[in-house]
Amino acid sequence: CFQVCMSRTFKTEHSRHYHKLLLSFMTKLFTYENIVYIRIEIKKQIGTRMGRHTG
């Protein structure tokens, strides 16, 4: 049983590690896209505000 249990735990640990890597990669991508989107939105907001102030 020992070897089987060890291999099983190793497999789960390995998949967990892979899942963590994948998750972090996805979050990095997601946050990067969000940052770009937020920046564009902020620029739009500032642009409209400035336009209102001058006009």
C-alpha cells in the first residue's frame, strides 16, 4: 500500500502544483487585460471631463 499511496499523493501534489501554475498564469493574463481596459476607461473618463470643462 505504501508505494501506491505515495504515488497517489505525488500525482495529486503534481496536479495541484500544475493547477496553481495555470491559475497564476490565468490571473496574470486576466489582471493584465483588466489593467489595459481600466486604463483605456480612465483615459475616456478624463477625456470627457476635460472636454466638458473646456466646453
